[in-house]
Amino acid sequence: MDNNRPTIIDFVEKYSHKFANNVYIREKVDGVWKEITQEQTREEAYRIGAGLMALGVEKGDKVALLSESRAMWVLAELGAMYAGATDVPLSVNLGEGKDLLFRIHHSEAKWILVSANQLPKIRAIISECPEVKRVIVFDDTAFYVDELQEGEIRMSTVQQMGDGFLKTHRKDFVERYSSIGPDDYANISYTSGTTADPKGILLTHRNYTANVAQGSSVISLNENEVLLIILPLDHCFAHVAGMYTMMFYGGSIAFVPIGKNALATLKNVPMAIKETRPHAMLSVPALARNFKKNIEAGIKAKGPKVEKLFNFAVKNAIAYNKEYYNAGGILDWWRKPLMWIFDKLIFKNVRESFGGRMRFFVGGGALLDIELQRFFCAVGMPMFQGYGLTEATPIICANSEGHAIFGSSGRIVKPMDCKICDEQGNEVPIGTKGEIVIRGENVMAGYWKNPKATAETVVDGWLHTGDMGYICPWDTDFLYVVGRFKSLLISSDGEKYSPEGFEDSLPEVSKYVSQVVLHNNQDPYTIVMIVPEKDALAEYVKGLGLDPASQEGKVAMLKKIQAEIDSYRKGGAHEGLFPERWLPAAVIICDEPFTIANRMMNSTMKIVRGKVEEHYADRMAYAYTAEGKNLLNEKNLASL
């Protein structure tokens, strides 16, 4: 073992001995929460790893893993790594067919690990995967797997084979896992497709262990604390910030019980929160918005007096907390006793609905609206913005307890170099916007079978993130991320602008807007595609005495959406937040939301701009005509 550059195997060996009896995994099986210790995790990884060797898995083989987030996901991946294999985690949001086939073929996977729920997807394509030697099915008794098909084997059988292999060939097993080096590939992690073809990101054992150490420089948890993982485990954020970080601290990870489909699993989240009583959660902005809406709906149900008091309490706390780092102050001394009273009367009950132990959320995956951060801090469960990308394994910076500036993406992890560059690749002064470029042991080994993309992205060891940001001028530990460097709006005169700020802000400040995409590609004006909150709009027009289904009702809805956009213009409540010239001059009301199912959203709940623009190409062309620029055009009315 190289103490300075440990592998994931070295890491697991160290911490699963250090915290042998600490609960590491919590999972609800048949209605009962089951606990697995760190020692049991290591022993199960041995059994699976040895069983895979007995089955014929060679060092360096690619093993695809398709399953919901659950205990066996963790055990199977660790087992594959102990056998010297490279794991290829696949998103459960991939449909059967070309998306799955592409990843299996491209990664050269020879083995597939799969849960019962996902098995039909593999069965539908396996005839086109002659290179796959075996399909290993997690579950013994589920209605898909009562009868195995040719080439399939149960995980329980593999584990039994592992028991036998450890008795007769333990030396071979130890030799195999001891031969793994820090630069060996741990994962081929496919990008979730905010761009065209997914790329296979090569992450080494050292990439992961380095990033766990880097992450601990900015955020920490305590021994025996519980982290609830809502995000999919195929994403490396859940690996590092979840799996490995909690092993490192001697804490535990808990999983949301799996439903029959993704929506059913999502409905289990409140129950999982109440029953596991987590100290922290990994979340994304889309989920955080849902949590906020649920909190506000629960308060509203208690009547107008409670709602009024709650709103006043939130405003008071937001005014006191400011941007977190500058909370309080002489002029706001009187707010503190009020906060104490409101906390006992109201916010304590809100936190109880989250289990009562929640210290903080960590938000990743997309920019987190500052209003959302202020809200959760007000109720006593701060949501801290972090930033990273898979190519950086993934954590680059994060806000944390005692060290946060709302609006920023947090302190840059250490040790890691970070600079901001212009379009020519030259470093710009502190406080100037440009592309975020980083260098450290967390930078990927490259893109699998794509040397051209690798050479363009990693230059002399520096990873060009494609994201735009700047380093805080008055505290250079903090990084601000302001949008995509390469998905800028470009006006007809060549000026560039990043759209993410407005796209995140509008759905946050307006209850009538669900999702937003801005567009301007050297066009005469900017247009906006809006997914409306139809229930809220219907309630609004009923309040005006109109029928939501009538022409008058729909016109009133469109005018309300326009008024929400206009609140960012001169004289509006949000005047000055964004440059007026980039605010949309034409509105497209979308006839369907952006979802994972229609591929307009990826597995980390980020909107896939290219897919949205492709889907609404006709509507966009129409919006650049005189008729289409008119808000009350027939297509907008029809979309309501």
C-alpha cells in the first residue's frame, strides 16, 4: 500500500477495520430497517469478489452495474473492485435499447450486474451483446427472476461460489486485490447527456481516494451520523460524498426504499426521512424546491394565521442571517430573540418532519438559487451549495457549516489548484469571470477511447471544466460558479451571456413557472421556453372569476406569466438581477414538462438544453416571427 496514494481497496481495508462495528448501510427490506456494519460490508465484498473470480472475472474486466440505489449496489461494486474489475455504473433512467447498448458495447463490458426491477431492460438487448459472458441477478425471489434464462446467474449463487473460493484459493484472492494500483481504473462513468453522445469518464482508484480527502477539507460529518442518499449511486457525487465519505467518518448511509418505478421511489422519500432521521442529505435543486413546496403546503393547511406567522418568521430569519457569513450585526440585534421564539414555536416542528436531527443538506448537480438557500437556513436546516463535475471525481468546492457565503459555490477543496481563464486559455485576475480550470489528483485519467476529447479537456494536467465562474476577490478560498462557459447565449452582435442564473431564478420566485430555458443563438432577441405550473395558474384565474378552460382564462394566465418575467425589468420587484437586454422578448409555453422520460432532463435532474431545443425547434422558429412574438399567439393558448 502506498500511504500517500491509497487505492479504494486500501481505503476500505483501513476504515472497515477502524470502524468495524459501526453501522455503515441502512436499508429497508420487507418493511424492516436492516443494518450492515463496516466489517460485514468488507466481508460481503470479499465473498462477491471471490465469487466473481471463481466465475472467471479477470483483472481489468469491465463489469456493468444497473440497479436502483440499495445495499447490494454498494456490495456488488466493492466486490467487483476486489476482483480487480472496472465498474461501469449505469443509470436506471436509461431506457432499454440504444442508450444501454451504447454503454455496454462502448465500455466493452463482459459481465452485467443487475437488479430484478431492471432485468427486463437487459433481457431485451442481451441478444445484441455477444461479448457479455454472464448476467448476475441481485434478487432471488422477484417476479422477474423466478425463472432464470440462459446466461443468467443469481448473486446468491455467486456469493456461495465466493465462500468456496475463499476456502481453497484465498491466497489468489488476496494477490488479486493486492495487485491493484492507484492508477488502475475504478469506474468508467458515462456523462448523463447534457451534450450529444455520452463520454466514458475514466476515474482511477486514486481519483476517488484523493477526492474524499479533498472533500474533508471543506465539509465534515461525525462518527455514527446518518446520511440519506436520494441521488442515484451511478453518479460519482453519491460515491464520494456518500459511500466513501461516510466510511471515512465512521458514519452510515441510508437508502430510500425502492418502489415499483422511479416515481414510487420518490414518494418514499418523506417516509425514509422520518424513519432514518438523517443528520445530512445529498440533494439537487429540483428536490429542494419540492421540499420547500411541501413545507409551505403543510403550513398553509394549518390556516391563514399560522401561514402569516410562518411567513413573518421566515422573513425575520432571512433578514438576520443575510448571506450566512455576515449574519447578525448591531442593527439586527433585536431579531435574534424573535428567531429563538419562532424556532421553538414553528421551525422546530418543520425540522421534526425531517426527522429532527438534520444539520444540513448538500446541494449539487446544478446552480442552487440563493432564495432557496436563505429559506432552508431560516428554518434551521441550511442547504449548502457545492460544485463539481464527474471529470473531477467530482467535488471542486462546497459551502459548509460555519464556512458559507450564500450565492457562492463554496470553499475550494485542498490540495487542488484552481484558476480562471479567458477563451484563449490565459489566466484572468481575481474577481474576473472566465472558465474554471483545475489541477489535482482528482482530475480524471481521460475519456475512454476518446483521445481527441481528452486532449481538448485536460491540457498539461489542467482540467478545463466548461463552467464559468470567478474567485471571490475578498476571500480567495471561495469560488462563484455562474453558468456554463460553453453553453452561452450569443446575441446578433456577438456579445455572450450565461443563461443559468435567470433559468434558476424564475421558477424560484414565481409559483406559476415550473421550468425555464432561455435561447439566443446570434438572433435578434432572446426567447424563453416555459413549462407552466398549471394548477397554480388555474387557481389564480378562478380568483379573477374566470374559467381556466375559457379563452379569457388562458389569456389571463399568459398575462400573469408575462408579469412574472417583467418583474425582472425596470420598476419590477427583481429589477437589476439580470441585464435587461438578455431578458426574453418572446415566450414559448411548452406543452409538456422537461422530464427524464422524454430525455429533456438527465438522471441528476439537470435540463438537457440541446434536447429541449431539438424538441421545440418549430416553436422556436415561430417565436422569431411577428405572429409568434405575440404572447397571445394560438400556439401558446393551445399549450395551456
